[in-house]
Amino acid sequence: MLTARLRNALGASAVVLGLVGVTVASVSPATAADKAYAWTKAAHWGPKANDGSGYFQPEGEIFGVRDNREDGRGVVLEWSITSGGSGEGQLWNTSGYSTSYKTFDKSFPEGAVVHFHVCLTNNGTIYADTCGAYADVVA
């Protein structure tokens, strides 16, 4: 026969387990991916890391490219589809330094993997040694 103390302890445990079960059951499914970002990298001849930046936002399939430094150089975002479709391109921002992104609206197949990085440019020349690491995100 259970003592009153043991019954109370078991009852409290059941309440706690019930609350945990309710909490777990109420967890929502994963939401759409956030923006993925990429930045330029430093080069031995002067440019600093993050002089240019870019992003891809899966919702709406929007790219953004920004020049983060007043240095006379432009910024280019190079992208390609590596899975679930095909295509590649370059998105140029030669408008000069700005605190806002120049945006580009694209259309990709649902589930396509968008692979991109950002580089500095000058008069149409891409400085490959300033191209930062690639970012990948599912459209």
C-alpha cells in the first residue's frame, strides 16, 4: 500500500510529465530559412575584410549587395544553383558606399540550393583575391 507521501510524490511527477508532454506537443514546425550572408575578405594590397557584403533571402528569392566602404571600388555577388536546378549570374553594385543594400529579385525552383559569394570590383574587373567564403541556402 502506498503511503500518502509516496502518492503525493507520484502525483507531482505525473503533473510535471504531463506539462512536459504538453510543451513538447506544442512545438511548431521549423520555419523558412533566414537570410544567408557573405562578405568580402581582406587582401594584402589594401582592401579590408567586409568591405562588401551580400545576402540571399529565400522568402521572395531576393539578393542584396552592399558596398560597405568608401574606397572607390564596387561590389559583385556571384551566384550559382548547385542542386535542384541550374543557372548562374553576377549582381553588380557600382553605386558606391551605402548603408543600404541594392536588391535584386530572382526566381528559383523550390528547394534549389543557391551558392554565392561576394567580391570587390573596379571598372568591371573582379578582384578574385577579395572574394569571401561561399554561402549556401535552400530557395
